[in-house]
Amino acid sequence: MRKILVIGCPGAGKSVFARRLRDALGLPLYHLDLFWHRADRTTVSEEEFDKKLGAVLQEERWIIDGNYARTLERRLAACDTVFLLDYPLGVCLAGAAARVGTPREDLPWVETEFDAEFRQWIEEFPQKQLPPIYAALRRCGSGKTVVVFKSRADADKFLAALS
């Protein structure tokens, strides 16, 4: 495991899992939300995002946390390991709600509310986002390790075994 993707529904705990993985493996960690979002809640251009991502993909070792479907195929081609956190919708909604008001290293501002648009994105994730993710994982070919966790307990057991 030298080039790792951590993907899954918002609120699943991708960033927490990625940080724990970083701590266990000593790999550099990159949060795609920090590539995309500015502190003033605007976003960078796709070109700027792609340039930052391209620089990371050229590195020898990394963990990349985030979905960003537009670049998933590119990241899958470069990685050797993928962790998909495919948790029940209720877990993800509760996770997203619980982090409101908490400073995070993976976002350049503190969320002040669990807004309706973001909640809807999470509610639609299993139907709209997961099928293309699973299809991309099937296409990424052999030589990749793909690990799908269906619960936080399973992810915790995996991380405990690394330590």
C-alpha cells in the first residue's frame, strides 16, 4: 500500500479513516476538499484542481481522501489500493450532522449548519453515486487492492490490525 484512495459517502468518516491510515502507515495525506475549496467558501477552477491532483499523483507515496467523481478514473489508474466506505445512509447522515461546528483539517472552514442541499446529496448518494463508483472499481483491473467496508466497526478492526 503506497498509493491509496479513500472514497465513500459524505459523513461516512473518510477523512478520519484516512488520517488513521496515515498515522499507521506514515504516508502523506491529501484531502481533495482542500484542493477544491477556498477558505472563503468559493472553489478553484477545474484546471487548478487538476494541476494540484496531477502533482500528487506523480508522487511515489500518498493517501488521497475524497470522491470527486470527475477525477475518479484518473485516481484509480494511479493507485494501488482503494478503500470504499459503503456505510448505511443513517450512519452517513449522522456523521455529517455531528461534525457541524467542529474545525477539521480536511476543510478550510467550519461548517455552521447541515444545509438541505448537502443533506440531499448524501440521501441520493446510494442511488446516484455508488453505482458508478462500483462500476469504476470493476473496470480498474487486476493488480489493485479494493477493500469495501460496510461498517465503521469493520474499518476499525482493519486499522487496529495495522497498528
